[in-house]
Amino acid sequence: MAMRVRFAPSPTGHLHVGNARTALFNWLLARGQGGTFILRIEDTDLERSTKASEAKILEDLRWMGLDWDEGVEAGGPMGPYRQSERLDIYRAHAERLIASGHAYYCFCSAEALEAERKAQLIAGLPPKYAGTCLSLSPEAATRRRQAGEAAVIRLRVPAGREVTFHDLVRGPVTFHTAVIGDPVLVRSDGIPAYNYAVVIDDQLMAITHVIRGEDHISNTPRQLLVYEAFGWTPPRFAHLSLVLGPDHAPLSKRHGATSVAEFRAKGYLPEALVNYLALIGWSPRSSRFKVQSPKLETLQTATGDAAVDELLPALELAQRFRLEDVSHSAGVFDDAKLAWVNRHYLKALDSERLVAEALPFLRETSLVTGPPGPAALTWLTTVLPPMAASVDRLSQIPERLRDVFRFEPGAMLADEALATEMSDASARAVVAALADTLATAPRLLDRAAFRAAAAEVKDRTGQKGKALFHPIRVALTGAAQGPELDVIVPAIDTAADLPSREGLAPVQGCRERARACRALLGHS
Ligand code: GLU
């Protein structure tokens, strides 16, 4: 039977990275085994489900590249794929269970149930439905319903039984029915309970493998009892361990970013997040077969690390993914490792894609102020790759470009150490010679032009090495440290000549910078 797996988020908030990992493991399995990946929206919690959350979850999944074959928006033969559109299906199936005696109407009021629960707790018993309506005759139930009394539908749980299943990650799991009170399948307003709707959907959508978080493990026996009541063969189950923070508590807000959207906003690339999430609680068995992928080669050549075997594009991960290799112990989310993975993907990115990925961050910091024109795009394509090579995340790129856009020689002189260095006669002489040289030189559009200008300053002043280049750096960038001058100087001068309609924030050229700096320091 062809494999069919599903991711079934409840649209009640953001997509947590733990859930994103669940989605990813389903996707990896489907893509690696030629299966079908289904996206179902479990929105029966009407108070907490929102359309906005659903839209965000879909956007995050798409951003991660986790495309689905069937499901909301994609359609498919076994829809609808949103639970709120399947209420008739749930009700009709529940009536079948009533007819076969596996379920019954229950008229107990919320107050009566609450009183029952309290009494059990006081008596030191685990709270469970006492079975008040279990013995109502079908005729009595029909009469009360016809008289307009509200009723839920409950499953009749067989007494004195063990429910066992073989979890593909955790091995055999057994629960005793003594701990399971007859669960509500459908509420009086027609809304199905999760443990019931999920079974109907997984059955009707022909799901072969249910892969989900281990927080659902105690739900599984209840669901198995529903399969049994219908006489259906259940799918296989795999419960994934939770993702923990460094303190071994479940990853939550107090550990920092937890949602896919937050990691995206922090400047992680989708392929890096995907690759990293796959490695939480799973590791690819090392090269059991030779992988043919130009992308992989670029990625692996961009690294000098031994752990390079772990850097695999999504489809390669899918080919290697086996549920039996998934660990049942909890995985710890490691920010440093995610940053390491992201760095490698940033280095391997082609320059057009890098520009596209960096643009939102450049706009956010107002370094790009409008749609970039062709010359600005060419500029970004040249300037960004060396910058990206030295950052962990896209959001750090604007800071690396700071010296191009911001030139504040006054601020430099406010730094006492720097001011002292620059007031030195030889430093002032270098700045003056630089200003003179650049006054007549064309813009320094490439490395060679910068080298030629520096050589002229050297000839004019007799300075060399640090005594030459340090004052040049300070004069042109306003800072003691920064990217290589060979890179930053052409970046500054190329940007300085771009017309404002190209969409870049204005950049002051090297000639103007040297002149301003000389004026500040006074002539030597
Ligand atoms: N809607 C459930 C959740 O978001 C999914 C449960 C399942 O996969 O069976 O936790």
C-alpha cells in the first residue's frame, strides 16, 4: 500500500519549531518513499482557531519548502481537508457507532459531570466518566432527544482490556482501559472531539503512518478504541520526542525564538532551518550510497568541517530518512549548531538568491529605501557575497554594510583612543595626502583603483603598512575595524555614484570622506 502521511496542525497560534519538525519528518518520509504528504487543518476548537493562524502556518510550511500533495488549498480526492468542513461526516459516522452499540447518547449536564469529577478527586480516584447514561435504552435516549434535551455522543469503552500498539519510534506501548472513561466523540453542538475526528479523518484519508509529537501518545489508545469500534485497521504510529531547550525543559518562549516565523525574521535560511531540524533526534547514516548533487558539492566545498555529512539538502535528507533511525530520547535545540548550519548555507548561496534573501533585512534597516534598480542590484550582487561569508544570519548583513552607508567622522573623533591616533602628525599627513590623491582621481571602483590610490599616498607620505592603511581606513570608514579595504572601498565608491532612484540609501564617496576627515583633523 502506498505510503500516505499527514501533518495536522491546529491553527491556534504560530508554527512552533517542534511542530515544524513533525511536519518535516512526515514530509521527509513521504518524499523519500514515494509517498503522499497531506496537510489537514484541525480547526474544531472554534474559540482558539483563527484564519490568520492557518494562513501563517501555510506560509511557514511553504517557506520551508514542505510542499503538500493533498490538503487545504491543494485539494485532492479525500477532502475537504479542513475539519470544520467535515462536521456532517463526523456526525454520520457517530450515528453508525450508536446503531452498532459502540456509542451512546449521554445527557449528563456539565454541572453534574463537574460534581462527579470533584467527588472522585476527593475520594482519591482518577477522574473519569462514571457511566450514568451507559445503560439508557435507545428508546429512552430517542425520547429525550426528541424532547429537545442536549446530548453528547460517547464511546463505549470495553472494560478490563489492555490496548497495545507498537510505536515505530518507542516500541510497544500499553494502556489499560480501566484508566479510560468513555470519551465524548461528538459534543451536543455537533463539534467532534479531537480523538474522534482524527480517527475518522486518518481512516477516510487512507493515512498509513501517523507521525506526531509524543504529547499525543496518551491519546493513541483512545483513538485505537475508535478504530476497533468501526472494525477498521489502524495506521502505524510513530511518536516523536519533544524538542527541548538547553535546560532540558520543553522549548518555549523563555528560551528565545520558538516559531518558524521568528527564525525567519532572525535571518535563517529555510534550507538551513530544515537541515538543522532534521538533525534533532535523527542523524543520517553516513554515506551509504553516493549522492549525486551539484548543490551538495557546493555546500560541502564551502565547508572545511568533518561534520559535513550532516549538511544535506532536503531531498538528500529525504532519501536517507528512516523512521527506525529516529531517536526516542528528547532532542535539545542548539542555537550554535543552527548558526553553524546557516553559515554554510549562506556561503553556498548564489549571489542573486543572496540579494533576494537579504533585501527584506536591508529594507528593514532603511539601507534600501525603494525597489532596487538594475545598477543597485548589480552593486548588491557584488557587495553582499563577501559580507555574507562572515555572518551567521541574514539579519547581520546590514551591520556589515554599516561602514558603506554611515560615515560619521565626528563620532570617530569622539572615541578618545582613535582621536589620539588620528591627531598624530603622520596619520594626519596620510589623510591629507589621501584627500589630495582622491581629489583628482576617478572613483575607486575596483580593488586595482584602490591599490593605485593607496600606492600614491604611500609615495607622497613615505608611510607603509599599518601606519598607511590604518589612517586610510579610519578616514574612509570612520571606524578602526571593518571589512577588508579592498572590498569596502570599491563598495563605497560604486554606491556613491548610483542615482537615488536606484533605491539605495545615499552613500558619501571616498573623495568626500577623505576631504571631510582632513577638514576635521586640520591640515598637517
Ligand atoms: N491537531 C493536532 C496538533 O496540532 C495534531 C494531532 C495529530 O497529529 O494527530 O497537535
